[in-house]
Amino acid sequence: MTEGSTGRYLHTMTVAQDRALAARLLCVGFAGPAVDEDLKEMLAAGVSGVILFARNATSREGAAALVAQVKREAARVGNPGIFACIDHEGGRVVRLASGMSVVEPMRAIGAQGPARSREVGATFARDLRSAHVDLDFAPVVDVDSNPANPVIGARAFGSDPATVSACATAFISGLQVGGVAACAKHFPGHGDTDLDSHHDLPHVSHSMERLRAVELPPFAAAVRAGVASIMTAHIVFDAVDAGVPATMSKKWIDGILRKEFGYDGVVFSDDLEMAAIADRTGVGEAAVRAISAGVDCVLVCHRIDRQRTVIDALAKAISDGTLPRERALEAAVRLDLLRVRYAR
């Protein structure tokens, strides 16, 4: 091998390694009730997780069979230990309608107190483990402080930060003792918005004093309780980082969540395909900015073309230094620790 070809070979290896590292920073959705060619492509690329929706399974038995199929395929292509996750909050936010315990919205659970919240977390853990699910994107720890909020409402434990903190931490304990990773969402708080980030980009104009009094205490409590993961919100908080959604804000993620709260677990983005991000920033740029800000894993829940775009953008950013390789490796290590602890 000549000196020139050696250089080209090493460059090729670096590009391949950067692409593999980029793929590890994704959790992806897929189209139907079986492993299709698009999902096979993502599993082979090396994504860390998959997320289930009702389009994939509507029963506990169906989810168990599908997740087993996903994990067999992942192992076959050299991607063992992949985690399966789902939005299972109780109330109206459930994907599996059959074979699961029926639980009221968290507002009703919060009214019954922490003991009931812990019991619900333990129940969810039993149900989800039997469906081979490793991580639940719950609980919602937003404080329900705006009656006009179109997206949170009864999903929250209540309108009092102390109640939300106590019930959320009890739920987290019940879920994680039962072997399912919890995810406190939506940091730094989606409870006082009048827009749904699935469709638009909300702005919150509260002072930092107000945010520390209302929105932030439940997240700080979740960190103290050892929550396995936290999900960011696609919301701009003008008092902290004007014009920048929290998902892409280093001030929020690296500054307040990591350094001030001392959180060293996995940070997920909310789905980058939501209109608040996809219609303004684009999923590729958003992924690079999110990981740079301190997010460890970005969700791309629907389209294979956007999943490819995110991997391409992250790989390029790692290769050219726009996204420091050390930051990407730090994120990958956190994800590996999550997978070792919770993925079955």
C-alpha cells in the first residue's frame, strides 16, 4: 500500500467511524408492525434505540413480538443492546390499548398523592417489561399552570410544583425499581405555553425568578431522584436564551441542567420532526446544534429521509470539527451506560 493510498484508507476509516458514531446518537421510529427495509438500514447504521407508536403495535403481545424481532435483527447486524422505548403516560397518551393496565391521567394520580404515583410507576414497569420495552418517555413533570395549554393539561400531576415534584419522583422510583428507565419531560417546562410544539414554536417570557419557582423544581427533584433520562422541550425561554429553543440551548442543557443541577444522565431531544424544529431549522442542523448543546440522543420518529439527513449532518459535523468528537463520544458513552442498565 502506497503512502497516498494509506492516507486515503485512514481517511475512509475515519469517515466510517464518524458515521457510526453519529448514528449512535439517534433513536428512530419506523412505519409499520414489522421490521422493514428502512429500519434494517438504521439498525445496521448503529442507532441506539427505537420508539414504538400505535402504528407499530396496539397490544402488549404485539409490542413484545415486534420488539423481539427488532432486537434479533439488531443483533444480527452487529448492533446488540439496542433499547426500545415508548410514550406510555396513562390517560390519553398510551400506544398499547390492549393487554395493559388502564390508568387515569396523571392529574388524577397527582390528586391521590405520591404513594399512588409510585404504585402506578411500578404497574407501568410490569406492563412494559412484559412488552420488552426498556424506556418509558414518562413522567411528564411539567407544571400545569396555564388552562389554555393545548398539549399538557391533564398529562401533568398538577398545578403546584411541590405536588408535581413529589408525585413525579415517586413515579420515577416505581418505574425504575421495576426495571424500566424513566424520562422526565419536557425540560425546562411545557406547562405554561399556549402553543403546541408539534405545530408551532412556543415562546415563554417568564423571568428566571418565576422559572426557578415554578417550572424548574420538578426537574431538579427528578435529577435528585436519579432519573435515567430527561427530554428537552422545543420552546424558547427568552429570559435565558432569547430566540433559541431549549433543545438547542447550551445555556439550558450544559449550563443549568448539567452544571447547576449536576445531571449526568442521558438527555433526549423531543422529536426533531415536530414543526417547531423541522419547519424552522431543519432536522440536520437542529441535530448538530442539539448534540453540541448537550443533548445525547435525538429522536427522529417518522421519515427515513430525515433520519438519513440527521446521520449525514452529524457525521459531517464530527468530521469537520463543528461538533467536537469528544462531545459526541461523551453522549455515546452515556447512551451505552443506559443500554447496559436497562436494555434487555
